Amino acid sequence: MANVLEAQNISVQFGGLLAVNNVTFNIPNKSIVSLIGPNGAGKTTFFNVLTGLYKPSAGKIVYGGKEITDLPPHKIAEIGIARTFQNIRLFGLMTAQENLLVAMHSHLKAGITSTILRTPKQRKEEREAEAKAQEILDFAGVGKWTHEFARNLSYGDQRRLEVARALALNPKVLLLDEPTAGMNAQESQVFIDFINKLVSERDIAVMLIEHDMKVVMALSQRITVLDQGEKIAEGSPDEIKNNPRVIEAYLGKPKGARK
């Protein structure tokens, strides 16, 4: 399967600290891949490189066959790479629909004059944007909260609304930073089902940073493990959970196992 996004030999250095050291990571089309590792392993730093928030000290990022290493974050979002953050960043005093419309603003074509004068073209574009926002909210399972303030939604629904807002950008790659953090088991299962549905029904690839190994194992086709900024393993869920180096660095020994 062809790769939609490739990170080639990425290193990131902050002063004397080498946060990411020569990491290569590929995301195939319509796949779900995960990046795991202990706290401080370099996972979020790597995410920030993929989305243009950080520039790598070495290496390059290739998307759709074109190098995008030097693009700023807003350009990377425009070409089809969207992300969510570890901490929810919704506009709490905007409705669910308004959160999506804000995200879609950069894709609207009406100019400032049309917007001020409320021309028929501008009103038509607004109606189309609202219809698209509703379709995405329904797909994400939060359509019944269209006109509810985001801050009033349950934690699990806020997480799905955040993904819905990212989907409003029409991404080909969706990067999720600890999307089930703080969820209970039921909310996590709903989220797992949602992501599986997303990849199966839409032309999109998903990359996760996630500490809940049940979620990682249930969703991922391939898992990459970082430790102290270096890639120590990569493979299928079965290969990763049985990898001695991964067990030592991150997963730990199962109960009853001999030392």
C-alpha cells in the first residue's frame, strides 16, 4: 500500500537535548497506525514536526509525494493534514456547529466584500457549509448537539466533536494526540468504533499517540515505539506486545511473569 505521509530520518534537537533521533515513520493510505512510548519519549515532538509546529534539525517530511518540511502549520492543514491535541481545545462558548464552521472558514471562497454585503453567493456558501457541518456532526455521533455549547457536552462527546472539527478541513491524514485520555471504558469503545468507521468509510489515514494499550491494540494495523527519542521497535500489535525490548521499556511484564 502506498504511503500518504512519510517522515524520513527525522531528528529534533533543542539546545543540547536530542528529543527525536533519526526516526523514520510512514503512514499508508487508509490505515490506522500508532506511536507509543513512555512519557518524554518524543512522541508529541514528532507530531509537532509532522504538523509544522516544529522544524526538524535533520530529515524531511513528504506528503503525497511532495516535500512539505518547510511549510507553516496553516499550509499543512490546508493541504490535508489535520490534528487534535492532548488537551481539548474547543471553543466552549460556541455551538458544536460553530466550532466546525470556524474550522471550515479557510476553505470558503466568498471574499470580504461578499461577506459584508451578504450577497446571494455568500448566503449559498453559508448554507452549504452548515449542511456539511451537520453531515460531519452526524457522522461523528454528535449531531444531536448541533446547537449546544461545546462546553456543555460530555467529555466523550467533546473528544468526538474535536475530531469532527478536524474532519471539517477535509484531511487525508488525521493525527490524534491521546484522544481517549480521561475516557471511561464505554466512551473508549465508542471512540474505537468511530475511528474504525471513519477509516473504512472515508479516504483518510489516522495516526494515534495513545497510552491506553487496549485502544492501541484494538485500532492499530502497525505500531511504532519510541524510547528516549529513538525508534526501538515497529510492527503489528502482536509483534509489539511480545517484543522484549518494548516490554522492558514501556509495557512491563505481565503479572506472574518471571523476572
